[in-house]
Amino acid sequence: MKQFRPNTFRLGFMLFLCVALFGTLFVKLFIVQFINANEFNQRAKQQYRKPNEEIPATRGEIFDRNGIRLVTNSITYDLVCEPEKISNPDGMGEAISSAIGIEPKIVQDRLKGIGGTKSYTIIKKNLDSKIADKIRSFGFKGIWLETRFVRSYPQQNLASPLIGFTGNDNHGKYGLEIDFDKELSGESGLRTYPMDSKGIAGRTYKVLKPVINGKSLYLTIDNTIQFVVEEELERTCKEWNAKGGACVVMNPQTGEIIACVSYPTYNLNDALNSNDNQRRNRALNYVYEPGSVFKGIVTAAALELGKIDDNFTADCAGRTVFKGYRLFCNNRHGHQEKLAEELKNSCNMAFMKIGQLIGKDLCRFVNDFGFGKKTGTGAHEESGLVKNSRSWDDVTIATVSYGQGVSVTPLQLAQAYSALANGGVLMKPILVQQIYDPNKGTFERNAPQPIRQVVSKKTADHVLRLLTEVVDMKEDGVHQAKIPGYSVAGKTGTTPKTTASGDYQFSKFDCSFCGIVPSDPLAPQKFVVLVTIDEPYKTTASGGRINPFGSTTAAPCFKRIAERILSDLRIAPKEIK
């Protein structure tokens, strides 16, 4: 039997291979862990860095009805850096600071990651294209420019309380910018940068989710008429030292809002320096008791029900006690034999009597004319205040009949008078004429929308005739609204403001005028103008106070506005026989 002898050569060779293999592995690990640690650390960071990037959507623009830009987008640049890739922050900081107007020490600190992170630090935002070109010319590594779109308002103050503005995130904060933020914003897309075998993202990308750019708004506002109204309203508010004012111009046949004005205004390009009073859109959100201007609506309700006619008589002693409440008129008008005379006198006692004849049906008419609810423009607006029908007692009916005990917005009042100018048909107010979708190249139009027939055409035309007579009466202050060559129907309102507890302040007033021109029912083209002045006052040379009225504040403002609109729309005059 043979004795087994191990092959020492083969065993030695295998042992050598094992030692060499483990030795090589050890050396490699040593190199990775100690010699090339920084290089592999950077590769690891790059590999775990997300290769996906958001594609920002372009925010939609806003235009007037004629295509004039009210809001657009401007390109701005943010200068950012990756401090860990910057080898000479002090030298780079000196050069960059001279271009962007920041002290070198601040720039140098940011290049070192102070105020940010080692992988991403913002040096300065909102650089223009000239400065961006200067930065590019340096050719520095570790810094780059990020492009952003920011809002730009070429008309500056025009319609500023209506339009509003965006925040730093380019989303709406006020006005139409926030009311239609969803439509204007669009949806961001997503792209990915494929990585190579070393885990480094390439320059080419693949779209994972396509961007959906924001839609643009085309308003019913006429840029020129808006400017005219703003100019005249500001003139009146300054002349009367008013706290503020509002004006709405409407096309009664379509419901389109031609001008939506609030005073004071502010520069949209410097919105952060504005205050709440300037940002407030009074045309849609100022809630007040309308006073005697409401009598035009009450007259329509009474005529529609057949409760009164042109020969309606009433007596006025200037005050009365009704159901235990003291109710007042602005004067002692005595015996009045004509409805037009009672409208001219703006007699509260006469309209209390009319209100009692209407009864609780008045609540129905008030609601049918659109009061107590939002008009549905899509913009933020108040609904006003109309009591629930079950809460209407005789006192409520009496006070609402002369415009107290009910609260409205300027837009609601303009809408109601537009129904009178439109044969009794209430139209839904339109603020956005159409919306353009750039992704599909299509327009979505808001067509005129009748809401209801509030009163008959016969009644509406009758009220127009009565209110035209009121403006034509030379002995009345409202005659200041008359425009030579045109028929004008309208009514004033002067209402004391209330305190938080509900008491009337007879030193502070809301003064209004709502007018229709031309008021001829057969006129092919007409418009409604509602002017409201908040707390107007004047003082005499001796320091005495001049009490304001709708006839002395809002009516003259209406006249100047209407004259300029008639000229702009080229509506020819026609002498009234």
C-alpha cells in the first residue's frame, strides 16, 4: 500500500494566491478609506443627489377688454453658489460684490456657506439681465444664476385694489391674483437628468411630467374708462377730504363691469409699502346702508304691485313716532301730491307710507334685485346684509323703504339699477370676459347671463321716467348730475354711518349717487354709474363744518365721469324735448 504525500508546491501556490488577494483588497480599502476618501465622498453625494428637477409654470397674464396688458411677467435672476466647490471665496467675493452692489465681506461669507449650506447658498435675488451678464462674464466655478419669473404691473396704480398682487412664491396674495390663483398659476412640470456610470447627472434631460402654464384673464374692464373714473373719484375724495370712495360702471344690457374703482389706490410694483385701506376693493367689499338711493328700488316694487301711481300723495312733518320708534326725514316737506316730487324731496315719511303699502313683499323684491347675496363675479366680495324674511316687521319695512336697516355693496346697487335700465331684467355681473388657455390655444368666454325678470319692462321704464324727472328738476341739488343733450335718470343717497353698537353718527356720512345715461328706454347704448363717497367733509374759512350730501359730492362726480365716458364711447347727444 502506497503512502499519501501532500503536494507542497500546490499548497504553497494556493497560499500565495490567498495572501496576494487579501493583500490587494487591504491596499484597496486603505486607499478608499484614507488616501482617496474625499473623492469617493463626493461621488457618494452625487449619487444620492436627486436627479429630478421641477419645471416652473409660467403664470398667466391679465388684460383689459381691449387686450391691453394690466399684469405680465418679467424675468429675474437669483445668484446662488455651491460653497464646497469654491476654492477662492475671498477673491471671487471681491469681484462679485462690485457687480451686485453688496459689501465684499457679505458675499465672501455666503461663498463660504455662511447663511446657507455647503451645497446651496443664495447670494442675492432679483438681479436684472445686465447684472446677470456681468456675473456670467466672470466664468467662476461653483456659482450659477437661476431664472425666475416675477410679476410686473405696467399700469402701476391702475385698478390696483381690484388686481392685487403676488407674494415671493409667485402665488396671489390680494385681489384677482388670489381670487383666480388656480387658473393663473398652472401646474409645474418635472424633468429628470439621467446619470452616467459614475453617478453624475448629465446636461440633457427627460420630461417626466409636462408643464401646464397658467391661463390668462381678459377682464371686462376698459383701461381708458377705468383711468377716467379713477381720476375723477380721486378728485372728489381729495376735494371732500374723504376717507375713501368707490365707483362701478356697468353695461346694463350685458352685466359687464366696465370700470371697478376703489380709492385710495397704490403702486402694484411697490405693493409691500401699501396699507390695508389702499388694498381694500371698496367697489366689491364696502358694505354700507344706501339711504335714499334705495328709493328707486322701492318705487319699482310699489309700481309693480300696483300700490301707487304718479299721483301718490303723502304728508311730511319731518318726524314721526312709529311703533315706539322715532323716525326722521331730512326736512319738513308738508303735503306732496306727486310721486316725482316725493322722490325729488327724498321724503322718508312718504316712503314709509309706500313701504307699508308694499308690506312683506318688499323683502322679496329686495332679494330679487340681488341684495343680500354675492353677485358671483369670481372675485372676493361681500354679500351685504338683508334680514331673514321672518324677521321683517313693520319697523324693518318702514326703515328699509328709505334705505336704512339694509346693507349693500356698490356693485350690488349698480346691478339693481342696471335691471331698471334693462327693462326689468337682472343680469349677472361679469368681471372676467374670457379666459385664455395657452396650452390648448382656446378661449373660454363668459357670456351675458340673465338672472330673472325682477319687474316688468313697463315698470322699469316708468321708474326711469320718474328718476329722469328728478334729475331735470332745477330746484333740487341732484340737478348737478344733469348733462346737457342727454337724458339722465338717477337718485342720491346720504346716510349717517353707524357705530359698532348700531347707533347713528350724524357727523359721518356715506354719500352716493346712482345714475343711468342715456335714460331713454329706447337708447341702443347706455351705462350705469354708481358713485359712493366714504365720510366726506369740508370746513369753512372760520372752521365750521360743511355737511355733505349725495347731491353735492357724488352727483357732480357722476356728471364728470359720465361726460367723459359718453365722449369716449362716442354716444351722440340728443336734446330732450
